[in-house]
Amino acid sequence: MSVYQSPFERLREKFDDSELKCRHCGYRDDGSWNVSTTGDRVQYRFVCSSCEAVETREMRL
């Protein structure tokens, strides 16, 4: 049985499946990306659990 996922959920899953290595300190994390939207933008945000550096990716609709 297939469960429907929106394109945004599939993109988040792709980010989660990618190697999560902090660009600042090199720490490899097992966390996940947080997603928020303002209506015309979708922002994917990842916070390193070691140095708390923030990486974001944004899509404008």
C-alpha cells in the first residue's frame, strides 16, 4: 500500500537521507531537517547538534 507524500515531504526525506555533515565543524549528525512555510516560501532548516550551526535551504513558490 502506497502512502501519499507531498513533493515537499519527499524533498525533506531526500535531505534527511543525505549525509548530514556540518559544514562548520565536520560533525556527522543523525538528526533531521525541520520544515516551515510562510505561504509563498518553504524553508528547510538543519541545526548541528555539536556546534549549533544552522544550514537552510529555501524554496520560493
